[in-house]
Amino acid sequence: MATTTELREKRANTWQQMQDLVNLAEREDRDFTAEERATYSRMESDLDALGDRAERIERMEALNSRLSQPSGRPEGLFGEPADERGDEQYAEAFSTFVRRGMAQANPEQQASLQRNFQNAAVGTGAAGGYTIPPAFRAIMVETMKAFGVMLTEAEVIETDTGANMPWPTNDDTGNLGAILAENQPIVEQDVTVGQASLDAYMFTSKLVKASIQFLQDSPNADAWLARKLGERIGRIKSQLYTVGTGTNQPDGVVTSATIGVTGTGSLATTGGITYDNLVDLMESLDPAYGDHPDAKWMMHQTARKAIRKLKDSTGKPIWEPSVQAGVPDTLIGRAVRVNNDMAAVAQNSLSLGFGNIRAAYVVRQVIGSAALLRLTERYADNLQVGFLAFERADGTLQDASAFKTFKTTATA
């Protein structure tokens, strides 16, 4: 099996061949021949496939490395120490519950599980689930982060309850200090503070089914289930943190962000994105944000495809593929994050953004809200058990000046 280093080297070589093909056509002042166009298209597909494969392997290697590290206390939500509920007794009881059901748990385990039962609906007596212990939760969280772009880019805060939480928003970059003369009063300069609201929406994995034989025989059944539940919740969270409407769901960073630049280029020939557009988008941010080391591009894959064909004024490609594990591709010297929860390139689409995402967007997570339901009877005739996880969270834009979007041209 090829290593990620070999895959990235092949990717860099493919990229160079693509550039050679473009340069040859430009030197001869002509368009691609039919054969060259087919060759370029094939190499572009290979480039994407090699990059996706390398990133997938690196992501899973990093995930396996983090999860295999011995620790006396498993980590909590995003690197914080887990609380004391994750003791070994409850972890053992929870594992028995997952694999064999409540009936197979001994009295001590059943008592431990009942102490950690929580209602799914706030303020009602509705049926709920069992609090997920820290070790199981740690696997879910690491998997969420691996499969959800916004879970690694946004600021994350934790709260003890899910009560509605007013959240201040502000931009103080236009306010200056002053020189104070001797014996003169200080001039007031208020910070203009807006207010957003952080709720606690109930996210669910939907149902995951597993055979009774698998649960009884596989030594990795717990970890497998945690990963599957984490993948699903991670994907829906990242999607809504990206393009949520704010009505009965989180405000998405793209949906709520200011449009920094509107394109005027040809959608058919350049994807509606030009080099000048990219420069203008970068410069639409105050340098406090645009020049920050954490400022980066976030875009749909179709936007990346269009941008890879662009060059600067010297004829050099502005997109640079990464040839080193853990190092992202760059565009005009800034890191690129592909987020396919953004819109594909089309008329009036918001397929591209730039800025400091962590400064722009905040995620609110309710501590201890993650719980699991085990449906023993529903699929008994197929010798299967159904599982679903749920937890409460929200997200909102907290600084509109930190991240801006590019709106594609309205014409074809």
C-alpha cells in the first residue's frame, strides 16, 4: 500500500504535468486540442483522487493515534479533562448495555446505568437515553472532528445547561486609543456590542443497526459504534454550522457572513472566479483579520477546481498542492480547507470564503448532553439491535468582520 508521502509525491508530479500541458498551449497561443483536453481532465481527476486518498489516510491515522494513546482519564469534548462520571464502573456497565442489553447487566451495573439516565426532551417525561461515558464520548468527538470541517475551525465553548444564552458580537477594529495630555480627562470610546443567541438544538445520529452476533463477538464493537455515531453527528453539525438558516437550526458561518466581493467573470470559462477577485476578497478584510496567521480559505471543491487554473501576473499558478503530510494546500500563500457543505459553483453561489473562521464563529456545546438509546425489540426479528445517539449544541456568527464570502457572478 502506498504511503501518504508517496501519494503526495504522485500528486505533485500530476500537478506539474497539468501545468506543463497548460504552458505548452499558451506558448503556442492556442486552446487545448481534444486529446489534450481529455488528458488534462483525466489528470485533474487523478489529482483529486490522490489528494482525497492521502487526506483520508492521514485523517484516520491521526484519529487512530489519538484514540490509542493511554490515558488515566479520557479527554472530554474538545481536549478538556473529562468529568468524574466517566469512572470505570459506569464505563463497564455502559459497555455491557451496548453489547448485551440491560437484562444482561448485573444489579450494580443496572443501578449505575439508571443513575446516568437522561430524558431526551427538556422539561418532559419523554423516554431518553443513557449518558455516554467519557471513553466512548472521546471516540465520538475525535471522529466528529475528523469528518466535520467546522468542528475543527470554529471556537468551541461548553456550558452546563442548554438554556438560551445571549452571546455578544462586536468588531472593535475601527476604534483607536489616544495620547493623554497631562491633567486631561480620558475620552470615552464605547465598544459597539451586538447580540446573538445560542440555543441548544438536539442533534441525532439517526438509527444505526448492528447484528447481535457482531455485538457479542467483536472486541471492537464499542469503538465501531462510537465512530459511526460520531461520523453522522459530525457531518450534520458541520453542515449546519456552515449553511444553517438560523431558523430552528444554527446560523451558518457562510449564510451569516458579509459578502466581501461579487464576481463579474465568466462562469463558463473561469467558474466566475478571477485572480483579482481573490485578491479583492483578501483585502476586503481588515488586516487585523486578513493578516492573522489563522486566516485561511474555505471553499467547495468546485471552487477549488476553478481556482487551480488561475495564475498570478507572472504566470505562476496561485494554487500550491501540499507535498507534506499534515500541511494543507495553499492559495496565494494561505491554507485551504475544502468544505463541500458550501454551495457548488453556480450563479449567485457562495462557494468561497476567506478569513479567521475561529474568530468569526462560535459553537456552544452542552456538557453531558450526549446520550445513547438502544432499541432491542424493534429489529429483533432480524437479530439486530438499533442504536441512536443525540446531544445538544448550537453555533452562531460572533464577528462578521473576521470572515467574508465571495458571491459568484449572476450571469453565465
